[in-house]
Amino acid sequence: MDNSLAKIHLSVDCTVLGFNGNRLEVLLIRRTGEEGGKEFHDMKLPGSLILDQEELDDAARRVLTELTGLKNIPLQQFRAFGSMSRTKDPKDVHWLERAQQAHVTRIVTVAYVALVKIGRTITRDLEGSEALWVPVDALPQLAFDHNEIIAAALDHLRNGAVTDPSVLYALLPRKFTVTQLRTLYEVVFGVKLDAANFYKKMTQMPYVVALEEREKGVAHRAARYFRFDKNAYNKTRL
Amino acid sequence: MDNSLAKIHLSVDCTVLGFNGNRLEVLLIRRTGEEGGKEFHDMKLPGSLILDQEELDDAARRVLTELTGLKNIPLQQFRAFGSMSRTKDPKDVHWLERAQQAHVTRIVTVAYVALVKIGRTITRDLEGSEALWVPVDALPQLAFDHNEIIAAALDHLRNGAVTDPSVLYALLPRKFTVTQLRTLYEVVFGVKLDAANFYKKMTQMPYVVALEEREKGVAHRAARYFRFDKNAYNKTRL
């Protein structure tokens, strides 16, 4: 065993997850680099090295705002990634060294996750940034270990939702249809659910409350809206 | 804002929590240092800097085993602590620099937490180490920000137990009495519970199963044992 201590750089990376009604999506930013004299274009999570006097949570918020324009996103630390293999691709190391004017060997990143509602507010805030939504089931090869970080964030969401289904409602609009809720369960847990059974199960959830309001301007029969009731939910926890 | 990048060392710290039947305890190790020409004695979490080629999880397991003798402890990352103020006490910096023969400025630590059963097995494994159990409600001032890390681990346990009470049973013996379970709820949530009400609530938990067996060799009326049924528990999650 090599007993020398690790000399590292520290970064933060933000995994912002949303639900577009059909699929889970993650917020990525475009990256342009140069390797072997040729320009390349790919994508990465919004993230960067932290500054000298900066707290971790402050760094995550700063970096997300600088790269995407988003503010007040409920970022939560979920795991540090520190494998030596994070910098196995010279392309990533060269890109970072050019961007940071620093020699880079090992980079430990503190990963944050946020669940957001994809809607008008967030779409407006993203305007003019290099950020874009990409479906998590159709990701290309990303920079560093960002595919792995996103996979871990999805595991985190899935495991969290098993014991605490309330987290899922952060991904839905405030008013949602049974089809939206069922589709979200399907994509989070990677299963196909029977619509009638799911509806029956949903009616047993005292925290999913039917509204009087229905969808408007749809070609099919207008579906009823439901909302999540946090107080009723908390009473179901023993 | 100072735009220079943070140059840091990385460590792991392990917060091993147990329940002694009356109180929550944390596993600490004794530290001897010298400051201003005088020897001092205090305590810290089992932790250390990670090595150059070492993965984070491997480092946590190695350090815990080296310092406490414990193996196969279900350590889970729960948060990175990276504030500049972690090294505000020169005593800590000097101690670490002597121990590591390295100049230390900022140290980011990846904190792990484990919930264990305090019993014969763990007591035997700890023999001959510098580790000891200390009640979390009577901690002295510890090294670095270790009081803060323990407080955060307790919050993590408390918040986790609200949505997923099954985590609490990792702290109890496999067979437990209603008094033990009630006391654990009391110390985790910092409340005093009425015994009769708690018993009634417990009988509504389909996953707490009464055994035929009762306590042996006790002065008071022998209490019945219960066990946690993970399968029954999983069925209660909607």
C-alpha cells in the first residue's frame, strides 16, 4: 500500500432531476473542449471546483446559479465521489487544467441532488444559459464519472421513495392527474403498472386528495386533478 | 471573493452509534497531544486522512478497523464537512501535522454513520483498542468539529426514523422489550412517552411481533420479548 496522503482538489456537482410528464430528466450543461488538436462537444453536470474560503453548500449554490441561472433550488448533499478513476480520461483532465490553470490529479466531488418541477418558472430561469434537460434513460457518455453520479442520484431517489413516497411529489405539478402520478411511479421504479390497480391503490393513499378541477382543452376525456396533502401524509407514518 | 482554488486534505470520520438500553452512545477514541509544551488528553471520532490511491469507502473501513478493531460495520456516507472553521483550533492542526508529517490547512472530511447493536460481539471486538462508548447527551468538547458531526448524525438518524422507523431496530437487540423500544423512541426523538399509550401504538405496528419468550432472571415481572419483522414492515409502506 502506498502510504502517501492524497493531494486533491475538491469540487461540487449538482444533479437536478425533473419529470417532464413522461420521463425523468437531468439538467446538463454543454461543454466544449479540445483534445489532440480537435475540438469536441459533450455534456456534464453543472459543477466546478470550490474556492479557497468557500463553504460546500455555498459552492454548490454558486456554481448552479453561474452555470444554469437557477436560484433557490433545494440542493441536498447526497454523496461524495472520490475514486481515482474519476480522472481516468485525459480529455477531462486536460479540459479542467485549461479551465482552471492548475495541475490536476485527483478530484473529489461532493454531489448534490435536487428534485424540481419542470414548468414555466424553471424554463424562464434557464433561458440564456448553456443548460438543457436530457432524459436520464438516454444519456450519452458524459464528462468524468457524471453518468455514475446520475445513476447514484436515481438510486438515491428510488430508495428514498420506497420508504418516503412524499419525495415524489416534488417532481409533479401542484395539481396532477392519476396518469401523471402513475407514470412517475413507473419511471422511478422502472416498472409497468396496471392503470386500474394503480387507481385503486392511489385511492387508498389518504394523502392524495381529489380536487373539483379537471383538465381543460384536452382531446380525451378531461381527467380529474389531485394534490398531495403533506399533513395527511405525515399521519400515515408510524 | 478570493478566487484561488481550495487546496485541501481529505479525511474520513466514522460515527458509530449504539443504544445501551437507556441512552444513545457514540464510539470515540482517546487522543493524546501536546500544545504549548503541555500534554493534553481528549477524544475524537475514529477517522484519519485518506491515502493516495484509496477509495473513500475503503478508507472508512480501514480507519475504523485500525482504530477500534471493528470489522464488517455497515458504514454509510451521510455528509461531507468542509468548512474552513473545522481547523480553527491550532491544537487540532498541530496534532494532525505531527501525526501526518504534513502541512495542513483545510481538511474536508467525508463522514460515515453506522447503527450497531451494543452487545457481546462488539464489546469483544473493541477489546485492546483505544475506543470507548460515550453517551451522546454528555459529550465533552471533541477534536475538530466532531461534536457538530455527531449532532448531524443524530439529526440524520432522527429524520430518517420519521419516514423510515425500521432504521431504529438496527440499534436494538434482536429480541427486545416494549420498554427498550419506548426508551429508544424517547432518546431518539427527545420526548417522554406515556407507557400505556406507547404500548397501544406499538400493538398497531404490524411489524413488531410478540414472541413467546420472556425476560429471565429479573427482579420485576418478566417482560415479553418482541422482534422486528422486515417483511411485515415493507408491506406497510405505500
